[in-house]
Amino acid sequence: DSRSTAFGQIRYAGNQIFDSSPEIENQQFRALALNLSRRYRVASDPVEHLVGATFEASRQVGIDPLLVLAVMAVESRFNPIAESEFGAKGLMQVIPEQHQEKFAPHGGDDAVLDPATNILVGAKILKDCIRRAGNLESGLQLYAGAYGDSSNQYAQKVLAEKERISQVLRRSDHLLPRQGGASSATNRTT
């Protein structure tokens, strides 16, 4: 199963995001994917793969996977072949010409529409934007090319979506059977 690489103990900033039981993780991934597929009107099976790829890429990059999912929701509505009038492509709406060095290890610019590669490269760019800007909101604005927008509309939209996704996980966590010693998924970081 191609999703199995995304499972295991998923952590962000030292806090466990998903319980370590593969069965519970599968249920949480499915609940999240089902919610996202309904909200964005896309098939749930591919979204489940995208959720797994997002958690794996986020683990590799060291960024909050819920933030990456929220950016993906705002940027492309989970359409892996989305393209903007400015040349941004894929789930994370990355402009390949501006990030050739990040795509080179994955096959070059042609990899921009590969969902897993687009998520990984987008997560790296997002983390770099947050680092360069000095805080999350400014980093989100920088990612969107809206750094000069003092209203921070893009950042607010992404953060609202991230909170909605967090609520979905909290609700799904309450429906899952508790296992002895497993951390609650409500102990996530923001």
C-alpha cells in the first residue's frame, strides 16, 4: 500500500499529531480525507493519498502538516493540475521557474504536477518563507506573493482553514477507541 510510508508516529514540534497505532492513524487519515473530499468536491481515495503524502513531506521538512493541508486547500482546492494565470502549478501552486533547484532532484520542472513532489517542494518553500519573514502570518503572506498586504487576508484565510482541519481531527479523535497509553490527537500544536 503506497500510503504506508506516511504512517508511523507523526510528530510536529515534538508533539504527537496522530496516535501511533496504524489502525487509528488510518481512521484519522480517512476521516480527514473524507471531510476534505466533501468540502472540496474531490474523490476521497485520491485525497487520502494526498493527506498521507502531506504528512510524509511535512515530517521530512519539519513543518506542521495541517498548515500545509490548509495552504493546499486555499491554493488549489486539492486540484493537482491547477494552474494560475501567473504560472503557479499544482496542489501548492508552485512557480517552477522560480524553484528549479528544488525540482531538479525530482526530475526537473516536469515534476511540478507530480502531487507528492509538488507537496514536498511547496512545504520546503513555505517553511523557508516563514523563516525569512520571521513569523507565521508574514511567512504565509510571502508564500502567496502578498507580503505587502497589511490586512493579511491570505494568512487569515489559511489559518482559518487550518483551524477547521484541526477541528475535524479533534472530532474524529473523539469517535475513535482509546488505546492504553496513546496520546490524544487533541494535543496537537498550532
